[in-house]
Amino acid sequence: MLTAGGFDNSEGSLVSALASAELYDPSAGTFTATGGMAVARAGHAVMLLSNGKVLIAGGSGNASEDILASAELYE
């Protein structure tokens, strides 16, 4: 399972969008870092395509008015 982006609102931190991506192995209960996104984003759409790639599109950056009109593909 791929997890990508989101907001970092950890204690003592300003809320900011993330560009990180990780693979989750549910049988082991572990996360493994994978290549990060080119653009930090949260609130984006994610879709598994029929060719096995994952499309990540839209969302927002670090400011609520920073609406993104870009997309990225993961294999």
C-alpha cells in the first residue's frame, strides 16, 4: 500500500504539506520509505490505474489558497 503526502502537524511544528511517500506492508506492520513526490501536497486524489501505476493529482500545498494543478505517477 502506498501512502503519500498529507500534513505534518506534529507537536512543536507548523502545519505543512509533505512530499514524502512510503510503502506499507500490512502483514509486517511496517513502513518503508520510497521516492518522495516532486511537490508537497495534502488533500490530493489518488487512483490505482489499470497498468498498476498510481496517479496522484491536485490537492493543496502549504497554504490553504495554494491549490495545485499538477499530477504525479508512481510505479
